[in-house]
Amino acid sequence: MDMDTVVEVEIGSLSVAGSPRISGEDEEHVEMLAVAQAPLPPIIAHRGTMRVIDGVHRLRAAERRGDDKIAVRFFEGGEADAFVLAVESNISHGLPLSMADRKSAAERIIRSHPLWSDRMIASVTGIAPGTVAEIRRRVSGAAAGRGRIGQDGRFRPLNGAEGRRLAGDLIAENPGLSLRQIARASGISPETARDVRNRLRRGEEPLLKGRGRTARAHEDREPAGHTGPRDADEGATAPARIPAQDRTVVVRRLKVDPALRFSETGRTLLRLLSIHTISAEEWDDIMANIPPHCSGIIAQLARECADIWADFAQRAERSVVETV
């Protein structure tokens, strides 16, 4: 069941625990909704826990009206992503979250999605990227990692120079690795991996002289919405694999983009991308249940599909370059 499907649910089966609102519900807002004549819009609830993600005030208003049921759209993802959706929903409409609520939410998201960039978390919580960076510095145990996932869903290394060093070590130890394997393992782009390999063949150092800016610093300076490709030392896109839970969030954000959702080709693309948001465990289950007599042809089709997506990715990146 997708989030476009609306069902009637017993109010007593829903929970309101875990709201991003620190001070709880606003009684005046509940009363205003309760006395309004218009039907209440559907709320959003987490399928796994029946917890209300968006619409606690509407739920309370329905109770006050004496309703037994309420219209619900179900979210099927994990609890961490459900909280992200709750925050995102409550800064875009209805009664806005307070600044204290937003900062508290940012801290929680930093812990649950440590690879997300400051801009990505800022876009969800409605606070400045610099404020997110300050909160990240205070969060005990917040993983630094090798890079961050930006608003466009791309992984970028925090330090391009470190990526080049790691690529150089990998090439020296395993000269037979492909450029994509080197790039994925070191968090740099394939073109940067090619440059590192060529430099080593010429007996040069893998690092570029006089280039030490980190990708994180560059990302915080760039305008919101920038998606152009960059060299690794300027925060280049790297083909690192995005965790399934983060892919789910990125695809969900794409689904609300009018340029995609209101065109037939855009909806087709979103359906194709949604297929790849399942978890590693689900892929393992699928793999474990492939009939032996089908394994060969399935493997061949999987490789061909991977080639199609790789070609699609290259063409998409080229189109970005042509429009910047």
C-alpha cells in the first residue's frame, strides 16, 4: 500500500508517542479544527507502529468531534525515516514546529542519519545549515565518516585529498581494480580515480598541489539546489552506495517534485527508482528464493539491467554538465 491510498482507521488503534513537538499539542489549534465545518484531511501514520507521523491535532479534533474513525495514509518505512517525515511534514504545513522543536529534531536526525549533510538535515528541519553543523559538533558520538549525502542524494567525500591518498594506496596494493571499484572504496569519482592512477604511472604523487579544501566546506558554501558534478577535491560526486534507508528518503523527496509527479515519464522513473529502495535483508530473501533452474537467466538479466542503469546514470550526469 502506497501513501496515496487513504483508509478509514479506528482512532483507538493509533498512537501519538514520539512527536517532534516537545511541548505537546496546542489546545487552541485542536479546538479550531474541531469546530470547523470542513472535513479533516487524512493524517499520516507509521504502518509498523500505528504511530501518528503527521496530524496529531487533526486526530485530537476528530476525537473532540466524537468520531470513531479517521482517514489515514500509511507510511511503510522504518521508525527513523518516519520521524524524518514527521518533522518534514510539520514544517511545511499546519501548525509550525518551534525553533526548539526543530533543533531537537535535528539532533535526533544527526544520530539516526549520520551520513546526511548539514544542508540535507537543514532542508528537513527548517533551520540553517550552520545551526545543524553546530548541533553536529555537540552531538556525542556523531560519526565523521568519509563523506556526506547531500540534498540531491549524492555522496561526497569530506576530504578529497584523503580520498586521493586512499585511492593511491588501493591502486598500489591491487593494480587490477577497476576505476569504479577504486572510486567506490575511496569515496571519489571514477575520473579522479583515473587521474590518480595516471599520476602513479608517471611516478607522481596522487595529490594535487595546493588543493586542500574539504568537500563539506564547499557544500556549505554552494547555493541550495546545486547538483552539478565536481572534482573530488572540490566535493565531487562519488559512486558510493547510499544506504537503503537513505535511498528511501531521497526517492520520497523526489516523489513530491511536481516536475516528476505530474508527467507520465516522471511517474515511470519514480516507480523504477522505488524498486531499489528495499533493504539488503529483502534482497537477501529474494536471492534465497530464486529457483535454481532460473539462476542463470536471472543473473544475465540483472547484469543487463545494471548496464542500462549505468548508461542512464552517465547520460543523466552529462545532461547536468550541459545545463550548468
